[in-house]
Amino acid sequence: MQKKILEFTQILRKSGIRVSPAEALDALAALEGLPLADRCVFREALRSTMVKRGDDVRAFDELFELFWSGFHDDLQRALQSATAHLSALPVDLDDLLARIRDLLAAGAAGADALSDLSRALLTADLAQLERLIREAAQRAGASRLENFLQIGFFSRRTAEQLGVAEAGAALRELATRLEAAGLSREEAEALRALVEAREDGLRRGIRAFLERELQQQNHDFMERFRRETLLEKSFYHLTEDEIRRMREAVTRLAQRIKNVLCIRRRRMKRGKLDLHQTLRRNMSHGGIPFERVFRQRQKQRPKLVILTDVSSSVANVSRFMLQFVYTLQEAFTKIRSFVFVSDLGEVTSLFQAAEINEAIESALGGGGVINVYTRSNFGHAFQAFWRDHLSVVDKKTTVLILGDARNNYNDPHAWCLREIRDRAKNLVWLNPESPAAWGFGDSVMNRYLPYCDVAEECRNLRQLSQLVDRLLL
């Protein structure tokens, strides 16, 4: 049982469910006083000790069914499906098989020469067939199975290692010998039809076994593939369902960065080893560093000012940028948020008073402080920030601007951005358009570039996470 629990733990980990060694030990301890014959109690004991997040419950239940249900039922269904058409035969197969089993037990017609597989196939011994399939799959290298395109190849390899064709040939030869020993022609033909059908069912069972193994080892393959695809998909082209899933992906990525920040903060709190002072302190110990001295170096968390274009052309980009940054807000001393289309309005209070997704949707609607249905005018918005809010920017402040810089041929007031940059620690501009389009048409991005420390394309989640990685780490 311990070996099976550890195997199950490995499968959970491969599927993204975090199970620590301590939790695996907890599971083993919980099972000691429980009736293992009660499947429901067994499942609940494993789930309660191994699953920490509600999002992982569905994946756990699916993997539990795959791992603990056994292959027995799948194999039985495969054999029954392959032999279902034989009910139309004029021979009573149950009576025929009973007579053949008696002949085999008596060693008639060369029955002693039959292999273990031939006997198990003829008698439909499911336990023996399952054992033989597992051993053959291992010899065929099925542990290297990685995707559904390989199922056919490994099915053939496993059937060859198992000796399915040879077992079928041996049973057909047995039918011929039994016919010569007194079996009627109709009964011999029925036996041959049964052997052919069960051989086909066995091949189906082998394929079902490999599909089950693939599902266990790569349970979340398609989900991971969809997530990777979603990371690369442009914010412009997301469907409503993808927007919902994207929110979950943003939260996961933000959590990963928060974990890295937490580890780095702990290391910085301890400080860096001061080799010179350590050697001086330990001169009395003959230079052996019994006492270590660390340089205490506290890194100041930056302030953040966000200027977000909430015009319809960049609404999706703004939505995910705001979610990402506000999920990471503990990495900043203070965050001030402003939205604009032409007029500028502060929406910081929205994020202090409301749930994050609700606050973001409200901010994208202007937060009740600006008109979002007007034409974009970046120059007018920057001039308003310079006039009314420049005092919030100092040398600890990172100014983050999100927008496409499509200014509808208005005055860009680039000097306002220069004044903001001169007061800030750095100024970062994320543009959802390709750099090839900057400065063409009504884009004034080329006028703003000289005053940006970082100006990069940001049109999907992968680019967004990489940029925030660099900004924080």
C-alpha cells in the first residue's frame, strides 16, 4: 500500500497538485485506522490530506478514478464489446467453453502446450490478462508514452511483446485438433470465431490500458497546452470565456512572482556575507569563521503610479495589466492609479473599497470620474497629470503608462512626459501595438520614446509577465 500511495503522490505532482512529503506521510497515517474496503472513505482520506486548494479537487477526483479503479473494468468491456455479435451463432458458447475447459484440464489435444496468454484468453481470465498486459507494456517501453499520437505505436509494440498473434494462432490450431478429436464442425467454427473476437478485444484492451496510462502521467496535458496557447494569444482577440480563464492565469502568474519576491526578501533581510569583517572577527579563532558577519542591506519597495488608457481599443490590455499589478501590490509601498481617454481621473479609491475584479471593471468604465466615450487625447491627459498630480512623483516612484499612443492628431505635449520622467525613478510604457506601427498614422509613440526608460510591446500575457518580472525582480 505504501508503494501505491507514493506512486499516486507522484502522479498528483506531475499533474500540478502540490503534495509535500509530510502530506504523503499524513495520508499513510490516516489510512492506518480506516477500513480500506470502503472506497468512499478511502478517497476522502486521501483528498483531505493531499489537496489544499479547492481548484485541485476536480483533478484529484479524476486521477483517483484513473489510478485506483484498476484496468479490470476496461478490459472486461473491451472483450464483451468484441464478442457481442457472437450471440447469433447456432452454438451455445457457454456450454462449448465448459467442455473445452474440461478437455484442457485433462490435457487433451495437446492443451499442455498452450501459453499462459492463450489459456487466459480462452477462459477470459481478466486478472491474468491484466498482469500479462502490464508486463508486456513495461517491456515495450510504454513509460516513454507522452502524447496520443504515440498510442498506436506503443499498442503494436505491446501486442508484439505480449504475443497476441501467436496466442491466437495457437488457439485456432487447438480448434483444429479438437475438431479432429470429435468436436463438431459448427462447434469448431464457433470456437475459431470466439478466438478471433477475443484476440480483437485483447488488442482493444491494450489500447485502453495505454490510454489510461497516458491520462495518469499527462492528466493535464491539454489544459497545460491551452494555458500555453492562452499566454501567447493577443489581448485584442480574447473571447468572453478566454477572458474568464485569463483572469485565473493572471492570478497564477502573479502568485509565482510573489513567491519569488518573498524568498528574495527573506534573503535580503539576512544580508550578504561580509567576508572582510568575518575574517577580522574570527582572527582569535585562527581564521576559522565561527562567527559570520552579514552586510545589512534593505531594498526600498518602490512607489507605483499607473496611467491607464481605458479607451475601447486597449480595454482588454488595461484589464489584465491592472489585475496583474494590483495582485502584486504588496511589492510596492504605495500605488496610485489614474485612468484617461482624454480627461484624466484618479481611481485609487476604487481599489481600496471594492473587490479587485469589480474595481477593474469600474475603472475601465472611467470610475464615474471621466467620460470614456470620447476620442483619445494623450497630450491632454498628460498635461492634466502634470498640472494636478505631479507632486505624487518622486525618486522612489515608478511611473507605468499603458496605452497605444494613438492621439487622433492632437498635440502630444511630450514636454509633460519629460517633466514627469525628470521627477521619477523610472518611466515604463507598455504599448499593445507592434513597434513597427509606432509613429505611423496618428501614433505619437515616437515623440514619447526619448522620455521612456522602458518602452515595449505588451499584447499578451507572456509579454506582460516578462515585463513585470524585470520591473520587480
